[in-house]
Amino acid sequence: MPGKQPVLIRTIAEMRQAMKPYKANGSRVGLVPTMGALHAGHASLLKRARSECNVVVASVYVNPTQFGPNEDFNKYPRQLPLDLDRCGREGVDYVFAPADAEMYGGGTQTLIHVAKLTERLCGTFRPGHFDGVCTVVAKLFNIVQPDLTYFGQKDAQQVTVLKRMVADLNVPLQIVVCPTIREGDGLAMSSRNAFLSVEQRKQALCLYNALQAGRNVIVQGIKTSSRINAIMRDVVLAAGPFATDYLEAVDAQTLQPMEELAGTVLLAGAIRIGATRLIDNLLVDVT
Amino acid sequence: MPGKQPVLIRTIAEMRQAMKPYKANGSRVGLVPTMGALHAGHASLLKRARSECNVVVASVYVNPTQFGPNEDFNKYPRQLPLDLDRCGREGVDYVFAPADAEMYGGGTQTLIHVAKLTERLCGTFRPGHFDGVCTVVAKLFNIVQPDLTYFGQKDAQQVTVLKRMVADLNVPLQIVVCPTIREGDGLAMSSRNAFLSVEQRKQALCLYNALQAGRNVIVQGIKTSSRINAIMRDVVLAAGPFATDYLEAVDAQTLQPMEELAGTVLLAGAIRIGATRLIDNLLVDVT
């Protein structure tokens, strides 16, 4: 099913220019921000955008400011030709793939910081990560000026933080959160899965298994988070000596821990399989 | 010269709604953000906006997040009826005067921080001030979505910081900086001048006199900033025992000090006359 190749745009000025007629005629513009290495998870975002918008823009940009100094910025997969093909198959109209000099050329000094929501979970282990995410996403919002923008529930803390930013800064758009897409055995799709060896790929499933075990005991009526967290941790420990950054039940809105679970709970985890850091999460309604 | 009274808007939703037809038909929207207590300085911004835009919005909002805990937020002058009259005389179409609950009701956690440019001058003496300014101005930009926005050179560091923010975040608008408007004797117009007693009002002129003295010696060929700073400081000291937060020659672009002046220099000062903090500045081209 070969699609029409999307228009590849490399500069901010050209991106703005391309959007002008759509903004002028009231078209509904959809933006799917990505770091490329597109997989079925991204494809689900693109499909949703295609079904809801008159014009669909995918950005492909590995944003340096959201990587820590010892993280995987340099080895993060880059495959623009494949990504363009994928975008073409999903009916994307424009792919915005700027260079670093284009995005941060003028000696940037500005950061957007969301406070409380970034203090826990990935925020603890990736200092500055969400400042980098918020800032680059705000830039993309200002460049493309979408009406709708699409993110995956896989990055649960990211969507919570970005929704907070959009509300707090009155950004005139709507964030659409799409369900996590998984491999046949349940592993959450991630560009970083490509780093896993065959053996590690099997081991990696322990994260999703742990989250499911947590969900199961909640469904059985256990609402004490310390117990649920211990059960989830045991599942990972049984699979191998993997470092767990965090694996816990938190309030889905505030991302804060609560001893007795109530309302919508986020079971969220980040573990390291070798040098690869994987995250996953499940939402559970506690009644 | 009575003008048509502008439309007073109190909520973000109504402000967005009011702008929709103008955005749809390609009108040029101008925004003049103010904290109210409008004087001839603000009027000059409104006139400029009126001459360049199809629709002119003035915001009147005393933003709490840009005041420190011991600053003059509570006593800052508030006079919306007079401001509406003034806006009417200047042909303003809409006055956006939201309540605090409207602007910060949802438990805001987001701040926009511009780094280097905020480290000196007022940034040293008003920690967090420019974070508050940047954040509220970004909110106003997102609510009104102006094509042009107008600020006074009187707040030299503010305009430098906001220009940096707009460039760094790719905000799709242009900042227009308008000259400082002065009283007959040269005192820069400021809403805070209303706090001065008759005696203090006379003393306050020492700030502008000091800046002029600095400019004069630069014009005479002296380019060593330490000498110029000393001359300016002497003018203030001769006028009375006023606390000087800062009074110095800096690079107009970076706001950093430089021993040998070159290029465009900003002579900037902040002094305290009794409980009232006044700022002023002059731009000087050093050839």
C-alpha cells in the first residue's frame, strides 16, 4: 500500500509558510510530534490525526535538550527515509524535520518548567528531561499552530505534564491521548526496543507483566499501594537482576503516591534492561 | 475628546471568542499588555497599535506572580474605570481585564524562565520577577493571539527578555518597542510615580539626570564603564541618600557589563525614593 510521499520541510520559515493557507481557510490542523524511528505506536497517532484533521503534520526531531548527558541521544535511532515512507502510508501531508541549528541556533536561553508533576517518576531519574520536552513541544506548537495534537499514553507522565503546560499557558489547542500500542506478547512499542538483544527482548516483558500483576490484585480488591508496589517489584526481580528506576501506583492526575488507592490510578514503571531504559504504564479505575 | 467605550472582557473564553472573527478574516490584531493605571506612556503604545492594527486589545491585569513577597502588589494602583475611559479615547476595541482566578485558577505549575538576560539589573533585585512576566505574557499571547504586541522601552530589561522568549519559543508575533515617554522635566512616566510626595517627585528626577550625565560623558569620548558608572552614581548621591539597586552601563543586547563600551550601550538604573522603586534607562550608540 504505497502512499503519497509527504512534503518534507526542513526550516521553521517554510513550515509556517506551508501552514498559512490552512490557517486562513479554517482547516483543522493536526500535529503528531515524534522523535522519528516510527513504529506502530506512532502509526496509531498518525491514523487518528488523519481521521480527525484536514491536514496532518508529523514532526521528526530528536530533541537534544530532553536527553541527559549520559543518556542515549547519540545512539537514538535515526531513519528519516523510512519514517517518510511510513508517514506516506498513513496519509501524512507534511513532515517537519528541522536541524538542531534551526531549532536552537540563536543561543536559546528560554525553558518552560512544569513544577510538581515533574518531581517524581521519570522526573527523578531524568533531571531536566521534562523542561526539554515542554520547551521543544511549545516551540513546535508555535511553529505549526495545530488545532489538535496527538501523544501516546505510553509516555504517561509526558502527557500529564504537557496537558498541564497547555492549560497553564492557555495554549489554543487540544491534546489527544492515544492508547499504548503493544507487540503481540504485550511489550509496549518503543523506538528503544530496537536496542534489545533477542534475550533482552524476552526479559523486557517483565515490566508489562509486573504492571498486569499490579492491576490484577487491584481488581481483586487490594487497595494498599505499598502491597501492590511490592507485588509488581517481585515480578521484575523474578525475571532478572534489572535496575528498577521506579515501579509504583500513583494518582493518575497528580502523579503523587497515595497509600489507599482511589479514583483513577496510574501503575507506572521504568526499568533498565542492560543499557536500555524502558517505560510502561497502565491506568486502573479503583472503585 | 470622548471616545467610544471599548468592550470590557473578563474571561479567557470570551476573549478567545471575540478574536475569532478577526483571526478568520486575516485582520491584524494588536495587543498592548498593561497592569493598568494608564498614563501617557501607555497611551503612546495604544496610539501606535491603533495606527498599525485592524483591532486593538489592551490587557489590564496586575499580575501577582511578577511581584515579590515584599513588593507593592497590594498597593499597586487599580483604576479600571479611568483606564477604560483612556482606552476609549485611544480607540481601543477591547479591554481584557481578567480576575486572578481566571488567570491562575487551575493550580498552575508552569513557569517560563529566560536564563542569562534575567541574571543582572532588575533580575538581581527582583528574584522570580521575569519568570512571572514571561509566563503571564505568554498566556496573554496565547489567549489573544496578536500579530503585533507593544511594550515600552522604559522597561528595557523586560523587552529584551520578552524578545528572547519570543525568539526562543518561536511565538508567531512581532514585539514593537516604543520610546519612553517623559514628564516635562524628564522623569520617565510610571504608574509608580503616583506614590511620590511632592518633595520625592522632585528628588526622583536624579535618576534621569544621572543617566543623562552618563550619556554626556560617553558623547564626550569616555568609554570606560567604571568611570561612567561612578559619574552616574555621584549624581544620585548628590541628590539625596537614595538606595541605588543598580546604575550602570551594559551591553544593550546581552545586558552584561563591559569595561570598554562599544556598540549600543544601555545606561540603566533602579533607585528607591522612600518606599518607591523607580527605573529608567537610555540607549547610547558608542562609535
